[in-house]
Amino acid sequence: MEEPSDDDQQNGIDRVQNSIRRGFEDIGTYFQITGAQKIIRRYFAMNAFDGAMTSLGVVIGAYLSQIDDPRSVIGVIITSGIAMMVSGFSGTYMTERAERSHSLNELEDAMLINLDDTVYGRAGRFISVFAALVDGSAPFIASIPSLIPFFLVPRLIDIGNAFTASMAASIFTLFILGVYLGTISGENIVYSGMKMVISGAAVALIALLLNVH
């Protein structure tokens, strides 16, 4: 069997690169057509906030309940993250799909043609899936920092330090989210980050009050 020549290999590489470039160009076109950038940023920020806050609440609750098995805390955080991921993906996909279909139907009625196989139809389908992926993955990704300390027990740290480090990681994640939102809105990023941290502190305070009563 004859081995491919250097020219054949280079042509194959060029075809792959061209396909990738066209793919990114198509995605850019889809975003331009739908104007979905702002919506997807909001999805990411809102659901990442939910993920970080939920993880913080779980860790505080476990600490107040004096749970000393890191696997239990890890299991609850992962289960919560997966539940939010599945819920976020399915809910966002159905919502975005309905909205995009409605917009496409209105455009079809105005133009009196079927647009399913056009760039408008493909853009609506792509954005529906992409937005759902962002919405679904954001809370799970935001919960990861709070998990890491518990994986270090007992080899590197004890369970008490793991709780402290996990809470600090969740607060830091909230601060970074605040900075991100401040960058988007043009607000002072430190002030925006601190507002998120205060939200996390409010969760801690509520958990403490519930535990007392």
C-alpha cells in the first residue's frame, strides 16, 4: 500500500484547518444574526452565581452539622451541581428553542418562505444548544473550587481546614464573578466583587441563624 506523500498530508492538514476556520466563522455569523452574546453572558453569570452559592450553603450546612467525612460533602456538592446542570440545560434549551422558533416563524411569515435550512434556521438551532450548554455547565464549574479542599483530606489537610478552605474558595469564586459582571457593566470591579461577597456572607449568616433556631 502506497504511503501518502508530503503534499497529500499537507493538503489534508489544510482541509482540516479550513474546516475549523469555516466552523468558527459560521459560529461568529450565528452570534451576529441572533445577537445572543448578552443573553449567554447573563446565563453564565446567573447560573455560576447559583452554583457558587449552593456549594457555599452545602459546605456551611455540613460544617454546622459536624460532618467529618469529606466524601459526604463531595457527594452532596457534586449531586447538587449535576442536578443544576441537567435542569439548567433542559430548561434553557426548551426556552431558547421556543423563542428562536417563534422569531424564525415571524420572519418566515414576513418573507413567505421556509427558512429552516438557511443560515437563520441554523443559527437559531445552534444558539439554542450553545446557550443550554453554557447555562448547564456554569453552576457545576462554579462549584468545583469548593470541592478541591475535600479531595485533599486527609493526605494534605484535615477536615476542619478543608471546610475553611472550601468556604474561602466559594467566596473567592463569588468575588471573581462580581469582577466579571463589573467588567461587563463598567462598574467598579472591586465594588462589584464585594457585592457578590456580601451575598455569600448573607448565606452564611442565614445558615447560622437557622442552626441556632
